[in-house]
Amino acid sequence: MRVLIGLLAGFLIGFGIIYIQELLDTTVRSIEEIEEDLNLKVIGIIPEHQIK
Amino acid sequence: MLNKYVNIYAQVNRAVQDAYALLTANIHFSNSTGDLKTVTIISCTPKVGTTTVAINLAISLARSGWKTLMVDADMRKPGTYKRLVGKETQGENGDLDINIREFSNNTTIPNLSYLSYGSGHDNPIELLCSPKFSEFIREARREYDFVLFDTPALSSVIDGALIASKSDRVILVAEMGKTKKASLTRAAEQLEKAQANILGVVINNIVKRDYVKYAESYNYFERFK
């Protein structure tokens, strides 16, 4: 029983942290977000320099 | 002329080169009337690669055959931190010298000149509001096809907004997963308040996976397959 509760609590805390991190991430994540939410046009995307 | 020669190394990576070529093409699409000449490159927060974008865009424009001037308008950054080293334009009293021909540097890229405002000005804001600066822009427009201003981030000083208000268009540089949505919105508002025309956003340093995804949706990666 204790093991089960422990396991469940572990899962909850784990996913909880991920969920909260996602909620708190206020950075731009996609082009769509910039164009639709912020109403700005994306005119260029530049890849990282080590890309082949 | 005693022009100093500035070494600019062109991007050798094909994918990155192509990305800038596409940005150049987008600028031309927005320039159907042909009066788009001065472009301010700015970011919301520092360290998202504004200077890199400015240099590479300048190279791309120059390579397409346009006489291009890249202006380092960051007067806050000390000289030792500057990416490119060249003769700086500084008049007697820390003034802006508008003699562009004399103060611009030739570079290793044909058609591309580089000019730095230097970092010794007492009051950059006053300088950017002065008639001297307007005169500089008029002069630059006459001499070049495209003039790019590399400016400090909007969050740190107002310089960039002042330059943006005096140029034809503004390009906002952002970084995926790093630039906050709120600061991008604030930057856009700030620029609008300054009566600047935003051409669009350039997203820098996209990771490969995302880049391939977007490049495909832009129907652009097709030819690599």
C-alpha cells in the first residue's frame, strides 16, 4: 500500500513539475505564436550555425 | 582615400547562407515601390545575435549586387567588444561625422561598406535627435542602395528606437525559447510609439529539428531532398 501511494505521489509530483514549467514558460515557442498571437510577420528564420 | 579595409568573413554554412538569402528575398518582396533603403536591426533583449543577423544580411544584400552600408550604431558598447574593427566616425566634440565617404570602411565583401559610430560620444541620445543624424541618413541614402543599422537592444537603451523612427523599416530579432512573448509585444508597442514601421521578425538560432519543420512548411527545403 505504502509503495503504491509513494509511486502515485512520485508520478504526480513529476508531471506536476513539468506542467508548471510549461505554464511558466513565457518565451516564444513557434512561428505561429508570433504571427497569430502577437500579430507580427515572421520574415526570416535563421538556423543554428552548426546545422548541415 | 585612406580607407581601412575591414575583414568580414562570409558565412560558409550553406543552410545558413540560404536562410539569409530567403530573408533578403522577403525584404525585396516588401520593396515593390523601391523606396525601402534604410533598415534598423534591433532586438528586445541583448544577446540574441542582432549583430550576426545584421552582418549576414548585409553580406547577402551586397552579394545580390546592392551597394550596402552596414552601420554599427551601438555607441554604448566599448570598442574592445566590437565584432568588427574599423575606422570610427567621430567628429571633434564626439559629434557624428557625416562625411560617409571618408569614414566608411571597405570590406572584404564587394559592395559592402562598414561604418561605426564608435563609443566615445558623450550623449548618444542627443546625437540621434540632432539634425546631424538626419543629415547622415540623407547622405547614406544618396550613396547606398541599402543601409543597415545594427542597434543596441530596446530593453537597455532608447537609441535603437530613435534610429528605428528615422529609418524606413525595422527588423526585430528574436530567439525561439529565449525571447519572452511579453518583451516582443512590448518591443512592438515601443516601436509603434516611436512611429517606426516594423517589417517583421527574424528568428535567430533555430535548432535543426524546428528549422527543417518550418523550412518545409515554407516550401523551401524541397530542393534539398
